[in-house]
Amino acid sequence: MLETYTEAKFPSFRFRRLRRTGLLREMVQETNLNPKDFIYPLFVTHGRDVKAEIPSMPGVYHFSIDQLAQEGKEVLGLGIPAVLLFGLPAMKDEVGSEAYAEDGIVQQAVKALKDAVPELLVVTDVCMCEYTSHGHCGIVVDGDVDNDRSLDLISQTAFSHALAGADMVAPSDMMDGRVGAIRALLDAEGFSHTPIMAYAAKYASAFYGPFREAADSTPQFGDRRSYQMDPSNVREALREIEADIKEGADIVMVKPALAYLDVIARAREMFAHPLAAYNVSGEYSMVKAAAQAGWIDERRTIMEILTGIRRAGADIIITYHAKEAARWLREG
């Protein structure tokens, strides 16, 4: 009976033929990861000889300026082309003065990295939340973030980063019109060559908790749902991305990544621009916690997650897993 069934009904093609060995599987692999796909986030703080592990993000550190050269060389040596800088200021005020100060922490970090590792691409996060005493991403007026009054300070921050030597600026505040304001100022000041990677579809997500500890950026009142996106919406995300492209964004980003793979896929289908996805702190920390508890295979889980983000359509993955993933990719 089995022989008759096989001869009469079994398909001539067997999917398992191309899964039998590792070499066969690699030959027909549809999605590939490479260290050049990654951007590695770095948290920079004042002081000296600081390399302090962030409790909620095992393996991720606060670095002082004097520690950046070694870290930058290691990142580039692993084949990772870029870092994304976040700064912790010496002091905070209502208007986030250190965000755009000539000697601000990010401005110093940019200069240090470009001096020590000129081949490394230095991307800077452009936002106010780490620098304001209230923890919001712009100027607060009468208990609300004033969109239009915030644009000048946000664009001044981006300009100060470019002036310090940043290769690319990445506005993450989600104020309407901020990409156009940054582009106009950069162009007027002679930085028409500096690209903008816009956090175009940034959701008001519960996955940012560990980052807010790392960057000391938790809002002191309310939340960010009046300017970050509602997790329920995808059509709105596509409109946000389209608007940022029209304002001059060179790369657009979806953040977070894992819970928004459908948004990444829709954006990939609709837009030809380079597309980034941010594999955020909460996604990172959940994997680390589960691995420490022995509940998952850490290496396989991380590589599956990053492959999934690439498969959804991301050209660039911003991830705290970048260094370990790059090492594993080298090992094969």
C-alpha cells in the first residue's frame, strides 16, 4: 500500500532534500545577516575610567569619553560599521541645554571617536529627553510638550552634532516637522552632506524600560503618548514615514522591531528608502533574562530574532546584540 501511495500521489519535489546538510541549507538561504547590517548603541557619560555595566541590560555599559577609543576600535574590528551615541549630561534643565552645547557629552564623544577611529561611522541620537529636567522630548509649556517651540532646539542639537563631526544625525523626538527643520538648518550651515536617519515610526512602547534606566530619561510626569505613536496603528506609521521622506530623511526607522515586524514589512513594500529597525532595550533584556534563567538557547534566539528583523525588510538593525552577533557570524 505504501509503495502504491508513493508512486501515485507523493509529490516529485521533496522540500527536505535541500535541508539535509548545512551547506545545502546555506546555498538556498533567503535571508542573510552580516555585521555590516548592524549599528551598535553606546551610552556616554561624564567622568574618567568609567565602564559601568547597566543593571537591567547585562553586557551593555556606560562609558566615559576616555574609554570610547578602545570600544570604537573593537566595534569596527568586528566588522560593525557604525555606532549610535546617547549621552548622559552633567546637569539637566527645563530646556535641555547640554543637548546642544558645544562641549556637551555627545559633542565630546563624537570628537573623541572620530579622532581615535576615523573609519567608524558615528551616528548621534537627537532628542531632549536625557537632557531635560522633566524628561520629555521637547519644551514643556503649560504641562504639554510644545511641538513648534521644540523644533529650534532639536535642530540646534543636530547642528551641534554635525559641527562636532557626526557622520549622521538621528532625530528620535517624534515632533512634527523636525526632519524638515533639521535639514533646513544643516543645509544653511554648510552640512548638506550630512544624512538624517529619522525615527519615523516610533511607537509609545512598553519595551523602552531598560533604556530609560540607562539614559536616565524617564518622564517626570505623564507619558509620551501625545507624540509617540499608538501601538495599534500601522497606516499612520506609513504616513509618518512618507512625511519624513518628503521633509528630507535619508534613512527611515521603525522602533521597536519585534512587536512591529508587520510595520517593517509594510514600510519595505511601500518605500524604496533605506529602512532601519531598532531592536530595543526591552527586547534585548528579555532575551538576556531568559538566557540567564536557562530557559532559552541564547545564541540561537538572538540570531533568530535578528534574522526575523532582516526578513521583514530592514536594511539596518540597531541592536545591543551587535557585538556578540558579529562574533558568532565570524565563527559560522
